[in-house]
Amino acid sequence: MRLISSILFSTAAVTIVGALGCSSPNLGVPPQVCSTQAVNAGESELMEPGGACIDCHTSYEGPGFTIAGTVMSAPHDDTNCAGVANVTVAITGADGMRVELISNSNGNFKLDRWPGTKLFPYTAEVSRDGVVGKMLTPREQGQSDCNACHTSTGTNAAPGRIVAP
């Protein structure tokens, strides 16, 4: 079964205050390393590309996400560097269901809740213009904040940011 969830974010503001992965309340900390341009979108769906989305939203008043992250232009771009729009992020759950998310104008993507019966362990891939990049290791429960590992320097064996193919 295939479910396509187009995440072309609205302009409605999201009530969020910072946490470990997000700056509180200064969301517009300029990036030092940035292959595109700096972003200061304030509290919105375009906020803090590259920040640890789920960590921040869990710690503060933002809406909850099942999976969230940012597709960036370069592997070592800092947080608040604009990401890449219109990249497909495909998540395939343990139940075989596939959901496709589309990155917004700052590269952010999110999945509010898994529509199937069993998400974990899931696999992920990014694609654009017929070119696909696959994540090599399935993710387990607690590993759905993509930007927590895909930082500008990479953590937990991630090579750096999620980069558009």
C-alpha cells in the first residue's frame, strides 16, 4: 500500500520555543557554514532547518511528530542554513507501508503520525529527479528525529546532513 503525504507546509505559525536542538527563543542564529543562505523564519513551518525537530517539539509546546528532519544542500551546513525544497523523503515501515514526504521551501519535512500498523524498524530514502539515496541502516524506536544524527558534523555514524541527491 502506498500513501503519499505531501508536506507542502502552510504559512500558519507553530507555537514553539527552543530546546537542546533549537535555540530559545533566538531561532535565527546565523549559520557559520552555509552553502545556500541564512534563514530566520521565526516560529513557523519553515523554522530552524537542520535543528533537532522532535527534540524541540517534545520539550516545548510545538506539535508532535513521528518523523521529522531537513534535507540540506551540503553535508556540513549549519542549522538555520536554507535546505532544499521539493525533495521526496520516503519512509517504509516494518508493515511494508510507504509514505512519501515532500520537503518544504527550507528543506523541512515531517510526518505527524504513522498511518499503518507498525513503523519500527523503518527505512528511509531521499530522491529528486530520479536520483535516489538510501539510508543504509533501518531506524528503531527513538530514532525518528532525523536531524538529531544528521547534524553538520554527523553523530551516531551519520556522515553529516541529509543531502538532496
